[in-house]
Amino acid sequence: MSSPIAHWDPEYQRRAATIVERYPDVRSAVMPLLYLASLHHGHVTEEAMEEVAALTGLTAAQVQSVASFYTMYKRERVGRYLVSVCTSISCFLRGADEVLAAVEGATGVVDGETDDEGLFTVEHVECIGACGGAPALQVNYEFVEGVTPAKAAELCRWLRDARPEVVLGDEMQLLFGGRPSFDPGAPEPEGAIAPVPAFGPYGSARPGTGGGR
Ligand code: FES
């Protein structure tokens, strides 16, 4: 029987095989495989969930229950830059609503939506663990802390103009952030590559862009 992901890019197939090998019970690989499938498809599609089900031996319904539980599995198309504004209590008390409004104004995208061009998706999120640096936001899950509405709008305009392929938290913090919650230590060299937010160890890069592991 042919592999359910035989049509994937060979590099993604290799990553999937590496993930599967890592788990004694392949069902435990459902989350990283879902993540990889979302990279292949651009978001977690029905087809992606069926492929992951076939790879893991889970039912499509079981895979869907995982995908729908975690908000970071995107069930719809996501823009090249996913701007996530924390609106939980610490950030709320320090002006998160104004930051969100500034982001919506600068991108032209309202909370929960993606623009037609596929450049920005804007969302509000629950606490992202940067309360000491409130208000905080993320771009493709890279943190920017201590933002102001003006700086958040400036950040969005910069993304629109510069269109960086790799979004670096350190760089954005320096250019548009304020007081961070703590010193993160060593600089992060890889950042997050658009359009789908990505992290190691499953690879930050699309095939051919370098940097994937
Ligand atoms: S409340 Fe915003 S990071 Fe915790």
C-alpha cells in the first residue's frame, strides 16, 4: 500500500519519517505530524487530518479532536504574518485593546480575519506567558514585549514594506518593543519563516529555504 503522504515534498516525507521513528507508539506522533501536515497544506485541512490519521492509525475524528483543541493548529488559511495580540488580564490592564485596535488599523484586518492578499492574519489570544513584559504580541509566534499602539502599528507597516522572509523576535523587540519580561539569554538565530509559523525541532524552513532540521 502506498504511503498516505507519497505526494508530499520528499523533504517533508523525510521529516515525517523522523517523527514517526521517535515515538514507540506512533499515535503519540499525532501532534508533530499534524504540524508538519499543516506546513504541507498551508493549514490543517480535512485532507491533512486524514493523512495524519492514516499515518498514526487513529481515526480522522480523533485527529480532528486534537486539531480543534489547540488554537495553534490553524483550520483556515493563515496570512504570511500571523499577528497575535495578547488580551489577557496583564496585557489588558496595560492597553492591549488599544494595541489590537492599532494592529487592526495598520493591517486593515480585523481580529480573526486574513486579508485577501494573504499577507496578514490578526488574532487576539489568551496569555502568551510574557505578562512581565505586557502588553505583548507575537508575529509568527515570535515575541515582541512592551509594545505601544504606535509601535505595534509601526511594526505592521514594517512587515508590509520589508516583507522579511524570516521573522526574528530579537530584531522586532529591538525595533518595536519596550521593556521585556526577562532577558531571553542567547539570541535566537533562526526565527520563524513565513507563511506558516514554525519552530524547531520539526524545522523552521520550507524545503529549499535552508535552516530546516
Ligand atoms: S497576560 Fe498577556 S502575556 Fe500574560
